[in-house]
Amino acid sequence: MLSVFFFLFFPQAIQNPNDEALQEQAWAAVVPLVGKLKKFYEFSQRLEAALHSLLRALTSETYDDPTQHLEREQALAKQFAEILHFTLRFDELKMTNPAIQNDFSYYRRTLSRMRINNVPAEGENEVNNELANRISLFYADATPMLKTLSDGTTKFVSENKNLPIENTTDCLSTMASVCKVMLETPEYRSRFTSEETVSFCLRVMVGVIILYDYVHPVGAFAKSSKIDMKGCIKVLKDQPPNSVEGLLNALRYTTKHLNDESTNKTIKSMLQ
């Protein structure tokens, strides 16, 4: 995801718009990058569709014990967790690469200029204007994949009013609780074979908290929430700071209800 184009060509190309050789170099560099941005955007759409299918399977029936239900549906729960892990990891990387938006803006400006001048453009068919608008909106968000999942989960709940909302929120809160217990209990933590497994659990925990906060009427931070937010934040704070700052920022800046007046002051201070 690192934009070599931005560092090598973008400043020079902007400063020297009449240097045709430089413009050709810049264009040759940005076209494959835009192709990758397009693929990730299209993947986000498939991810949302997969999310709907998983949520439908995990929440289609009412059950007395959400934990036992997830145990029976381990394979589906694991796929859901994989989606959340990828989502948080992608957005962490995206936040460290602000040049993405600049690259895409350069592509659109250059393509527009080439069309006006009737200059054939390699890669023109890669992203048409309508798709370019959607891609630009996607990457304009600080955490585009997470926004896709948050919007997708909200859409799932609104489109399935025949399902009790508790089916969805209980599934999410149970997954958060399972991750928290695995991370804070030495007996379970000792079974992790690598730090990547720890990172996986942390990302899944944060991911389901954010989704819960979007679909639950009063959110994850309310007193009535079934998620132990203080415990989850403590688990995050107990990790090496550099490894969880992105996840803490996700809770700070991408949740819906953190800044509600009803949110416990202790929780707010823990995230400051």
C-alpha cells in the first residue's frame, strides 16, 4: 500500500505540468496503483455481501445461550473473525498512507485533462468517472473498510426487522467477551502460539465492539451494554503501546456513542 509514486513523482509532476516526459513517468506509475485501489474497493463490496450472509447465518434463530450457539457455529464465527481482522489491519495500514488520496486525485485530474485534449490514455477504462467518484468517497474515510462493515451491519439490521435486534447484538457482545477472556486469562493466553494470534484477537474484539456500538440502540458504552468496556479497554492498555494505538484510536474516533453524555466518565478517561 505504500505509495512509491507519491514520493518519487507526484511533487515533481505537480511543479512541472509542462514537462511531458515527467508527466508520462508519473502517469505510468499511478495507473497500476489506481488499479490496486480499485481492487480493494471492489473487495470491500464483496466483503459487505459476505458479512450479510454470515450475520444471517449467525443470527437467524433465537437462542438461550449465545456462547453455545457460537460454539456450534465455530466455522462461521471464525470466518466472521477473519473479516474483522482483515478490516482492522487494512485500515491501520491505510491510516499510515495519507498519500493515497493525493495519488487518486492526481489520476483523476490528469485523466480529465487528457480527455479534454483528446489524448488516448492507457488505463482510462480501468476506472470510469462514476466508479472514480465512489472510490474517492471510499478512501476519503479514515477507516474505509470499517465504515463499510459498520454501514453493512446497520443495513442488515434495518433490512431484517423480523429478526430481534438482540440476536445480532448478543452475537457481537459474546464475541467481544470471548476475545477479552482469552486475552486476559493467563491459562488461555499461554496457549497462543504467536503474537500474531494476540493481534488477531485484539482486532476482532475491537471490531465487534464498533459494530455493536453502531447497531445497539444505546451503544457499547452505555451502562446497559452487554460488553464490559472497561475490561476490554484494560486488555488493550495492557499490551505494548505501539501495537494497540491504532485499535485504541479506532475506539476513540470511529465509534458512534463514545461521546454521548450517558457514557461513563471513567471509560472516557481511559480512552483519552
